[in-house]
Amino acid sequence: MKTLRPYLGFDGRCEAALQFYAQTFNGQIKSMQRYGEAPVQAAEKDKARVMHAEFAAEGVEFMASDGPPSNPRRIGDNVTLAVMLDSKDEQDRIFSKLSEGGTVVQPLEETFWGARFGMVTDQFGIPWMLNCDLAPKK
């Protein structure tokens, strides 16, 4: 099963943006993980940055982050399309097709959050994230 969700990038303003959208859409921040809480290297000044968050309101769902400090998000390049999958074969097929004439940003690999993940920018300049959960959802 595929699900397409926008992934929004906010260079250091993710938490404030999520709070704004929660009030605007009567929604909620479903989850928020900071760089300081994840098993990744982060400078002390960057540990409070949001590594990944999920937002939901009636009819509105998206994911968001501040992005890594080494790759700040700017207005105009701060939206990525994330495809959530439950089949590695389908993930391989889609990733391969999106890579044709495009640029692999991060090859498909298993992650610390229990998924197989990769990023690619297609030949039309659209950035994609493909995430395949390795454990079935309960």
C-alpha cells in the first residue's frame, strides 16, 4: 500500500510552525523527535532541532523537520514528497524509476527507526523520500 505525504522543511522553525498549524487546523502534533534524542551525531547547538515530526488534523496530514544543519531548508526547496510503502519490491521498483535521469541523494538502506529508506530527486527536480516499514504496523 502506498501513501503520499508532503514533507515540509523549516530551518530551525519547525516546532513553531507545527504549533501554528495545530491552532489553524484544530490538529495535533502526533510525534516529534529532536536530533538530541536520536542516535546520530549532533552539535550541542543543534540537539534541539526537530529531526522528524508528524502532524494530523481532519483531512490534513504531513511530516516535517528542521532538516540537518548541514543542509538547511530554504523557502522554495522546503517541500519533499514522501511515499510510505509496505513492500520492499515495490520500493525498489519505484526508487529505480524515479532515479532514471535523476539524482540519488541517499540510497535505499535500513535505518534506526525500523524502516528501509532512501531519497532521490527525479529528472524533473522533484525531491522524493521512500520509506518502507520493516515491521508490520499493529
